[in-house]
Amino acid sequence: MWGKSVGVFARNPRFAIIQRKNYAVGITRIAKNMNESYQPETQSDRIVVKNRGEATAKILEIFRHEQEKNYSTLDFHNEKHPEAVRSAALEFAKIIMRSDPSLVTKDTLADIVNSAASHDSVLNVAHGEMITRFRGYFDADAPPAVRAAMTKHGITKGNERLSAEWLERELDRYVGADGNPVFDASSRAEMMDAIAATFPEFNFMATISDEDLARHFSEYADENNLEKYRTGIKVWQPHLGPESSMTALAVATGDLRGEAASNNYEDYFRSGNAEFRELNEGLRLALEHGAEAIPLQKKIKIADSMLRWVKAQVTFAMWQKILFWKSVDANRLITESPKVGEIKNALKERYNTAFDTNILKAKERYERIAESDGDGDERAQRLANIADADFQELLGELGFSHSTEKRA
């Protein structure tokens, strides 16, 4: 009935959510870390290194270890996520570096590694059917409802801010043989800005303009009926702007668009599935008692949200292609480079086909699962007749197959 694969369309409009192994309110390593004075384990005061490269290698290893220790149970934001962001950000930066080495230097690459490794090092949340991430770099980033929840649990800073402060404290530790800091003030500021730039905003009913549709999808929009995917989830980064550094642009690109721009579609759909599982704590907990124990009406709602999520992956990727080029076209370092044409051609060669391939494969996936989009009545009728086997198939496509039988 359903064909192939799925995910769930249910995010908090401004602050998405995550799950943890323990289900008390809040998370990082232990309860005492869930406050504004979050601190890593006690470190020695200073570490003498030969150069920035040696310091960066040590910082990478520290945050890699911390991410694995604290978040290995998460489906998406586990230790693999910072690695994926680092890889995607470095690939983007090196493309620019080959065209204009003055824009991206070896020090820039080191700053990218540090920022990517640490950008999600603090993941405070509140739990519920959907778990709410306490996101934000600036005070104004948190809407009133999220700010109230943060205050209730003794938190006055968002996750991006706390992650940046942790990196800043780590940077303080590294000095050269002469006792001077390895990381200068300008470099440190760019790394903080890079983490700030990863903060996302959401619009779940954003419509792609005629101009953007024509510019980015004209070659295949009509024959693939992309019209019905024009309105949907748009995720953007409000702190990424024309004045952003190469470090910020690369890290923000790798974080939000890395999988959507991957040369391997498996990266994109698997990351979407993982994000779904991480977001939907209530479903994961319900499945611990077996899928057969979920009431029919709840199964219908879950199946509907799964289908909506899978459809949303098409629009999400379309928006990311648009936003990728808006960020590149607006960036003053790129636009003022004498190699701007060469840079954009190289980026086009690497990314446009990847975006387009993932968009079309995501569309094919949704249509294979849903068989037809149908109107509201048709969809409702199909879902009302969902069989247990079909429901199990949907769950399995999202990676829940290991959880669909009641645990002993």
C-alpha cells in the first residue's frame, strides 16, 4: 500500500527538539549542567602548543569525545553530526580556497574545524510529545514560551551561546612557547559568529516565489510537477548575513545544508529519518510497549504526520538550494573577490546537481510511499483503513523497526 520510506512532519515552529536516554527535564551530561553557568570538566590552566594546527587537533579530539560521551544515544545530534558538519564545511571552504586563497587560509580551515566540532556541544531541552530545544545565541532568539520554559529550569542562555562559551574557554587554554594566545581576537570572534550563524528559524508554510522557482528549478519544474511542493518548510539562519566571515558561511552551510547538498542521497533521507526519531519522543516511548498497543486514532495521526514529513523533505531541499545561493550571492567577501565568477562557477558545478538530484529523489520517495497525494477526504479514507502491517512498514522505513515489538 505505502511503497517505500517515511519521516514525521511535526516540529516546534521556532525551536526543534531532541530526545535523550533519560527523560527528566533537561539534558547535557548531568542535571547540574542544565543552567547558565554550564562548565566542562575541570581543565588545566594552559597548554603550550607549537602552533594553531596542534591546538585545533586537541580541541577537535576534546569535543569529539564530549559529544560521544554526552549524546551518543541521540539519533541525529550524536557524535556523527559535528563530524558531518566539519566535513561539509571544509569541502565548501576548500572550493573557495582553490579559486581565491586570500579568502580562505589554513587558519580559516582551523577555525572551521573548531566551530563545527563545538557548535552543538550543549543541547539543553524540555521533554514532551515533541521535545523542545532551548536554542538561541542572542537573548531575542528565544520566543516568550521557550524563554519561560528556560527560566523555569534555571537557564538564561540558549544552546548556541553556551556552546560558543565552552569553545571560548577551551581556546583560552592554548598558548605558544612565548606564552601568547594561539588564537587571536579576530579569529576567536569569527568562531563565535560561526556558531551564532547556525541558529535556525522556521516557517512551515513558506511559498517559493515565481522568481526563485524560475531561477533554480526551471529545467525540470514543469515536467516533475514541482508546483505542489512550492509551499512548505523553510529553515533559514537569521544570523548569517552579507558581512559573515568565510568561517561562519562555511559552518552554517555545512550544518543546515550539508545533507541536502550531499552527493549521496542516502545521507539526505537518512538524516531526515534520524531527525524525525530524535524529535518525536512520545512516539518512541509509545513504541516501547509495541506498535500494536497504539490506539487506531493515534496510529492514523502518526501515519499522516509521517507522510507529511516525507513530503516536506522535498520542499526543505528546494528551499536549501535557494538559500544556499542567496547566502553566497550576498556575501561581501565573495562578491568583492576578483575571482567571484570563478568561485560561483566552482560552487555551481559542485552543488547544483547534488541539490537537484536530492530534490527529485525525495519527491520520488514521497510519491512512492503515498501513491498519490490525494485531497483531504481521500487521504483521510486511506489512513482510516491503515492496516497494522502498513503502519509497521512506515515505522520501519523511519528506522523504528527495532522498536516496534514490545520489549520483554
